[in-house]
Amino acid sequence: MSVASETGALLVALARSLATVGAGVLVASGRRLAATVAAYLVVGMLLAVSLAFLTLSAYRAIAASLGHVYAPLIVGCVFLVAGLVAALFVQMRRR
């Protein structure tokens, strides 16, 4: 065998092994990404449910003390301010 054919065979074997390792890394990172996304979805759902219960209890407490006219206004304004602050943080993060 000549040196050129041995070098070519070595390069082909190296390319195959790199492709195999790359595919393994890609599969492992895909699994990790899927697990992370699933965990964040569970956390997000729990936070959304707790926010709903807190909002309902706050609404009922405000409605019992101030009346049914002011309660939706107060709760709505709190969410409006929270949304505006979140939008401000997103804008600041982009810059």
C-alpha cells in the first residue's frame, strides 16, 4: 500500500468517527433541550395557576371591601402596570 492510500483511508475513518461523535452530541443536546423545555413548561403552568388563584382571591378581597366597581379596575391596572414593566425590561434587554 502506498502512503497516499493509507492517508486517504485514515482521513475517511476520521471523518466517519467525527460524524458519529457529532451525531451523538446532537442527540444528547436535543434530549437535554427537550427536558429543559418540558421543565420550564411545568414551572410556567404552576406559576400561571398560582397567579390565577392569587388574582381571584385579591379580586374578591377588594370587591368585599371597596365594591364590585373598583375591584376590576384595581386588578386590571395592576396587570397593566406589570405588563408595561415587563415590556420595559424586554426593551432594555435588547439594547
